[in-house]
Amino acid sequence: MINQSTLRLFILSLALIAINVSAQPTRSGDLDKQIQSVGEQFARALNQQDIRAMKVILDVDPLAIETYQLVFGDSDQSGKNSFIKGFKDTFFSKSVSAWFLSLQRSGGVAEYQRNIRVDGTTRALIRLNLNAEGVNYMELIFDKNNKRVVDMFVHTTGEKLSDTMISIVALAVPNNENLLSRLLGTKKLDNQVIKAIGQVVEFNRTGQFAKAHETLNNLPKEVQNSRYVTVMKVTLSSSVSEDAYYKELENLANLYGNESTLGFLLVDYYFIKGQFDRLVQTIETVEKRIGVDSILESLKANAYFMAQRHNLAMKHIEKAIAMEASNQEFYWIKAEVLNKQKKFQGLTDLFDDMATRFSLTFDPSVFEGEPEYLEFAKSAAFKTWAKQYRP
């Protein structure tokens, strides 16, 4: 029989799941159109916070069944039906609702981008533009009939939703040796490792993050360097100290920096460390998976701008604008580049375009008070342009 406290613990653990996201054009035909249609429906359901539509699009049963079998095995079927029901109810009431909240809080929008090929399957790529909170990508994975979504890869977690579920199971049931072995990529675990993982769970539950982090650092090196523990150390260290967090990010970059699945975990790190070439390489690795994207082009433009390689910054921001002319943020990035290049006539032409395109009214005095724009404010191009906004 299933231990009911374990069952309740796992169901409650589902509430923790939330969105904190080589590509090849797929063949044309009915399959592509069907996947595109579901992708568009998924994005629309997110934007409209339509939980009923989500229950039609998402088939959670296979994930619930797989998770049950991982925890309790095939032999114990006594609580299977109640587990699946609790799993589904919690998934939609907590996890999907968290996706809705993320978009609502940021004023963001979900958009279907295109179909991509990953691991031999066609997936629908969804972009979540979360404004000041950043961007995320989700790859929708379909059932064998390509009609319903049974899993998804979320770029900000660097893994499939099903793998996130397995991780939660491992934390909820740390004495499940088979499950831990699968996560850590080892055939057999000794009792000390199993005991240590149990301690990490308890320390994490009681908010003793430094002790949890220290316990992971005392694991055997081959266990520490597993992908699962490496990512876990990054997560825990963010609650310990900034130095510990950056150290673990550096470790993640050294061990798994070339994995396209982990690119989004490292973008901020490379920005902060000023490793702009590595940042561009990471973005290009993500591009190989999902294809060229306007947001990724703008990230490359920012990287080159910070590296003071302004010609390359201009190349990529113009590419971003060509791909998505309605994104006002891209034009401000272009303005920063033009200012650094001292192309002041081009800068005023850009502002005129923005005023028309986005119904903006500029206040020239703002630029006169900005240290970065003082040279621009003294230019002939600025003085001529400013007249239209002054009595």
C-alpha cells in the first residue's frame, strides 16, 4: 500500500512548479499545420488565462502515470487512480495558474513562433515575453497523434517538465534509490549519498540553505558534477550569498556551458562577468536549437554594445528590428548604439521614426541632463531636431 503521507507530500510539491524557456524548418503539410494550430491555441489560452482550454490542450495523464510508476512501481496499483486525480487537479490549479500569474504580473504576452525539430520530433515553439522580467521559451511536445501536448521543454529551467516532476519526486521521496540513481546518472548509490540527499531535503524544507549547499559540496566529486546536483547547487547557492551563487554558476558554465538546454541559466552570469564572447556563444547555441529569434538578436546586440563593438551591435539590433518592427525596446537599443557611434543625425532620424511609429512625444531637456547624451545635446542635429518640441 502507498504511504499516504508520501502521497500527500508529493501532491503538495507540485505547487512548486512554475515558469521562473539544431532548429530546422519542418516539412510542410497537415502535420505542421496541426502542430501550429495547437501552438497558437496554447499561446492564446495563456494570454486569456483560459484554464478550460488548457485542460483540452494538455494531456497530463501520461505524465501522472509515469510519475506514479517511478515512485511506487508497477506492482502497487492501490492508490493509482487517486494519485492521478490529485496530480491533475494540483497541476492545473497550481502550476498552470502560476503561468497565468507570471504573465499577468509582468504584463507579458505568449506568442507562437514556429515549429522546430528537436530530437527527431516536431515541436511548437512558444515565446513568453515577460518585459522587465525577461523572456522564456517553451517547446511543446505532442502525443503520437500530434493532437495534444504531453510534455514541454522550458528554457528557463533547462529541462522538460517531466524531468522537473522527477526532480520533485526525488526531493519528496529521497529514499527511492532507483529514482536517485536515474537523476544522478549512476548505476548504484552508496548509503552515504542517499543519506546526504535526505539531509539536503530536510535542510531545504527548514530554510537552512547554507547547510543544504554545504552538504552537496561534500558529496563525492562524480555525484557533485552530475547535471542534476550541479543545477541544484546553483539554485541553493542563490539563497546563500552572491559569491556562492556566482561560483556555482561558473561551475555550471565549466561543466555544462555548451549544452543548449542550459543556455538561459547562464545568460545573466556572462553579462555580470563581462564575458561577452562567451555570452554570444551561449546565445548562438540556443539559436541552433530554436532558430533565429528577434529577442536573441537583441541580446547579442546588447552583448556587443557592452563589449564596445558598436558596429556588430548595430548589425544585430537592425536584424532584430527587421524581424519584429513593433518591439519598441529594440529602437532604444539602436539609439544607444547610434549615440556611441556619434551618428547624431541618424539618432534624430530614429527618434522621428519612433515618434510616428509609437506615437511618442520627446522632451529634449531629458537628453541635455543625461551624461551619456551630453555630446549629442550639443550637436547641430540635436538643436535642429529639438525645435519641433519647443515653443
